[in-house]
Amino acid sequence: MSGDVWFTVLPDGASGVAAARLLRPWATETIAHDSGRPWLLGSWPQGHVTVGTAGAQRVAVIGRCPVTAEALSARARRLRDIGDVDGIAEGLAGSFHLLASVDGEVRARGSASGVRRLFHARLGGVTVAADRADRLAAAIGASPDERLLAAHLLSSPLPYPLDDLCVWQGVQALRSYDCLLLDVDGRARTRRWWTPPEPELGWREGVPAVRAALTAAVESCVAGRGTVSADLTGGMDSTSLCFLAAHQQERSRPAGAKLVTMRWQSLDPENDDATWAARAQSHLPDIEHVVPDPGQWPHWYSDLTALTGAAVPTDEPGPWVRDGARTAALCRLMTGRGSRLHLMGAGGDELFSTFPAHLHDYVRRHPLAAYTRIRTHRASQHWPLGQLLRQLADRRTYGQWLTAWAKSLTTPAPASAALVRSAPSTAWGAELRMPPWATRDAAEAVRSLLLEASETAEAAEAAGPLARERGQHTALACVRTGGRGLRQLDQVTSARGLTQAAPYLDDQVIEAALAIRVAERGTPGRYKPVLAEAVRGIVPDDVLCRTTKGEYSADFHASLRHSRAGLVEFFDDSLLARAGLIDDAAVRASVLGVHPGPESLRSLSSSLGSEIWLRARTSITEGAP
């Protein structure tokens, strides 16, 4: 099925029926409460929604999960009240929304990573939830919030803590760790359903759980399917998924099962991804490998006018537009070979690498071991000692760090970050800067959002960091960013008939990986040791020994040369400029400038995504409920 995939959740009362009337003209599917009143309205492909029933109780799993209606009904029979819902979902693999209708109450939640999100708004006097913000926005006649649009210039998906805000006025995003409860009158309240694990296990203790969770996650992708496709970039993350998928198909041997892998070639002859991908392919002789010639693969920033000529399928701005032409090519190549689900390695870096922030915690917990690790890093990466010591001595709280970030939004990033060796930041997160083309009003809008978040963090523990220590907090924040980026990409590709799956971002995999002590997820001299041990015996040893990572500056430069004229023309009387958020002339000057590498134009993709999204907003609003 191609086209938009979406659903809304309605309370089990007369007022919910009235709200349903406003949504029904755009819905192709309906599922009722036991009362007969509408519970779920939307549009989705066959098999996307699984419902279990037990008397008057209903439980629904929406998304990728191999559970059957019969098995879900058996679980539903264990329900005593609405508070038992998460218990009956224990052990379910995949990535999905979980909903229940029990004795007139409704409970709904997404996933911890944000791959599955929920939004809610007042419609017809009741609270209605949906998995897409634009559906609710169109129903209530909402407009974009310009402060949030300004924040999307900073980064998109938004970084924590701005990522729990919605770009549409009048529509609220449910925090990914919370569930939404609706009573019969459509009144809403929230309750926390997920708490990140404490990183207490040694890596040897934690590997079996990671292996089991990752195996189940990949099985949820291939179970009951014919052809599935997967990235095979040559990197450890995507390569491991390909071997796991092939292993699952070999074990179960479902009729018509087939795996197709996809890799686009870098223009840089020094990029060794191709070498490692070829090595992996040699161990997968019965699998079709698709490797388009570089001349047949679209450049970054290609065909932007095509994106502006149709309704953009995402419900919020996103940087995916940089790769819009490549995404379309991927969908065409994979669906043409019969795939309806595509595996990608997003989340592997976040879970199985250590971020520099962990050194701030490590030096306090295990100073001698931390000293050894820091000495090793300094020897190989030439970190300036004084700069590193200042980083490690920083004792700012999370709220204080947010305040400092807000004040530095328009301060140019240090030139040394790109040109000279510098010590990595061990702060609570990346202190992103507004792009040089952002207006003063845009910067002030984002500053006000961060200062509000800072005040809230200082006043309420629940609004503080995602974990007590910086290393775990940073990993969780990056997982959420990756999850919401995947969500946007899936909205784009699902509209073309190809669902995206990132097993590393499934909740069970996240829990297993993040239960391992932060410092043991990565060690100097070993690349992603936890992942390597978790897939050992399935992925050949000569594939697991890679310690490098591909670099794509050559592709950036080639794409910029190819698309520079179109980019300059694109920012001519832009809607972002009309809204007072950017200076078109400054964008064009930046595009025409000299850029040592992709980082110098990091914000361009976010600005492109916001501009294209704004141009398509009218089409989205007219085509949605």
C-alpha cells in the first residue's frame, strides 16, 4: 500500500463520536470500542494493525510486531484494568504503538526512541490522539509555531529538550516516555510508562541480552514476509543486520523469502566501505546485491523543485530533503524487486559507541582507569591537555548548561573545531549554533525556548536530564534524535510503498544495550565490542574486524558543485525569509562560499527541510483531515 499511513485514537464516549465525524471523511479504516463507538480511525495497510479482544477489552498493536490477533487476545484476557497494559506487552518484539480500550478508558503510547510518536489536541470538545501531528493540525485549523520553526533551523529533528515540542500550535506532543490516558468524556492525563535502565552490567554480562533482543528485532522484520531489503554499506551496523536477516531466513525458510541488499558507492576512492561490503557479500552468495553505478545515483540536494511541487509527506520539517532524490531512487529500486520493508543500521552508533561525555563521569568513578583511557586517546588523537582538563572540571548542572547554551546560540563555533586538533566536549550535549543566515528574531525565539527549558529543568526533576550522568544522558538523547529522524524517513518511504525498519532503535534492543556500563560499550583499540560479540558466530570474524568508518566529504563537494546554482536560486524570496526567520542573501552567500567539509554547511539541510515543508504546508492541510 502506498500513500499516507496514519491513525487517530478516540475516547469511548458520545463526545468521541462527534470528533469522529470530523475525521471520518479522510479515513479508510475504522476499529470500534466494545460499545460500537469508533476507537481507531485512519488509513493503514493490511497487517499494520493487530487487535486482540477479551470480552469488552481491546488491545491494539500498530506497527512492526509479529504478534497474532489470537496471541494478543490471550494476553488481553490477563487485563484487570487499564494499568496492566504494559505488562501484557512484555516480551513483544518490534517497533509499535500500544493502545488499549478497557472499561471506557483508553490508554495509548508510542516507543521510547520516538520512532513511534503520539500527539494530542482538543477536537469537538474532547482530546483526540494521533500518530501524525499534521492530521490533528488540519482538523483544528492550526498554524505552525514560528518559535519551533526557528528551532528547526538549529537542527531537525530537534535536539533534546526541544524534541518534546510540536511545531503546530494547539497540538501537543506526548513525551516519548509517557502514555496518554483518556476517560469517556475525553479528558486527558499522562503517566510515565518507561524509565531508562541503569547502566550497571559489565559488557560480558550484557552481551547475551543484546544478542537475544537484536535477534528478536530482526526476526520481527523478516517473519511472515517474502522479500525484504537492507542497506549493506560495509559498516558494522548495517552489515550485522544483513547477516542476522539472512540467518533468520535460513532458519525459518519461509516460502518466497528473499533478501536484497543495497549500497550506493562513494565518490571518494579512499573510502573503504566498498572493500568491506564486498567482503561481506562474499559470505552471502545467494543474496541479490544492488550497487548502482555512481553516475546513476542522485547527488545530495538534487531535484529540490520536485519536492516543492507536491505535498511533503512528513508532519514536521526534516533534513531528509537533502537525500530526497536518493530516497526516491531507493524506494524505486527496492519495491521493484518486491521489497515492502527495508532494514537500516540507524541507532548502532548511539548504542554501541561511547560519547566523550562519558569521560566526565568515568574520571570521577574510576580515576585511574579514566587516566589510562584519556592517555590512550590523547596519544592517538592529540587532544590538547589544558582544554580537556577544563572540560572535565566543568560541574554545571543540566539547567545551568542549558542556560549557557542559550547564551551561545549566535557565537561562532571555534575555528579550531574544524581546522586544528581540539579536545571533544564532555558537556551534557552538543551546543549547536544558529546558522549564520538566521535572523536576530529567530535566534531570540530559540533562546527563549532553551531558557524556558532551563528554568523547568531547575524546578522539576522530571524535566531534567534523561539520566543522572552525562554519558548515559547523551546516549539517550542521541537515540531519541535518531528515532525521530527514522520516523520522518519512514513517513517519506512508506508513502512510496517501502517501510523503514531500524532494529537497533527497537525498545528491547535499547534497554539491553543501555543496561551495560557506559565506559564498557566502547574501548580504545576495539570498535563496537558489544555489538561485535553479540553477533559473533552469525557475522564472520573477518567482517567483524573492521575498525574504520567511511567518510563522505568527496560526495559533499561533488553534490555542492552539481547543485550550487539550484540552491542559490532556491533561496530567492523564501517563505522562511518572509516569516522573518532567515536572510536569503546570507544563505546564498554561504552556499557560494568555500567549505572545507560537510560540517560547514551542516545547517543547510535543516533550512532546506523547513523551507520545503512550509511551501508544501497548504497542500498537506488540504489533503489531510
